[in-house]
Amino acid sequence: MPVAVGFAGALVLWAVMFNIDRCAFWPMMTAATALLGAWALVNEPTLRLPPRKLPRAVLTGASSALALYIIFLLGGLAVRRFPGLEKGVESVYSLREGAPTGWIGLSLLFPIAPGEELFWRGLVQGRLDRILGGYSAVAAAAVLYAAVHIVTLNPILVIAALVSGLFWGCLLYTSDAA
């Protein structure tokens, strides 16, 4: 039930952020992901990371974020070569307008990245892992993460969500960060 309630909440929040009030995108994304992260912590006590693993988890998260950034940078360059698809990339980058770069950077570090990871990989993928196991849970969680992005009406963002969901979902099974 916590996954279904959280997923429904994420759908509503993403629809509002991306379609109704893009002017307040960063404050809303900050609040939305903090809320989802808190929801995950309340509903999945196993997410409380032992302090001895925290430095390694932070290093793994930062290095994987850099790797994914490079993948998306290259993907963005490739997509721009196809007429019509570049509009989706530009729509994502237009979200930077109206917010100071420092605010965006700090918001991404906390609470956006941890909030999304706690919710999507911790709560959603964690619960699916108990039902489906391993990489089936990774795939199902990534599809749900991509599905929330359908409300953005941006196919490039949906694909990016699927790729990042698979990337970080698999990371849980290939490192000691989990």
C-alpha cells in the first residue's frame, strides 16, 4: 500500500510540476522529493543506513551520478541530430531558467537525489524485490519510475527516467552501496 500511495502522489506532483506550474519547478521538485524520501523512510525502516557504510555509499552515488551525467550528455548530443526529438531535450534544459544555479545544485544534492533514491530504489524497488526478486524488481521499478514521467508529455524525459532507473537499480546489485 505505501508504494501505491507514494506512486499516486508522485504522479500528481509530477503532473503539476511539469504541466501546470513550471515557474515553481525547483521549489516544488525540492518539496516533492523531500516528501517522497520521508514517505519511504517512514514506511521502510530497513532504509536506515548503518553509519559505517555511509562514506562508501556517498562515493558510489557521486561517481555513478557523474557516469550517468556523461551518458546523458552524450545521449543529448545524439538525440539533437534527429529532427523533432531535440525539442524534448530543450524542454528539459529550459527548467534551469528562473532558478539560480546554486539553488539547483544544492537542491539536487539534498533533498532531490537522496529523496528520489530512498523512494524509487529504497521503497519501490525494495518492496518489488521481495515479490519479484533481483533484476525483475529493477526492471519493474524502472518502468514505474519512467511511467511517472509520462505525465510530463516528454518522451525524451520518459526514456531518460527509464535509463536512470535501470542504471541505479542495477547498481544496488553490483556494489556494496546497498
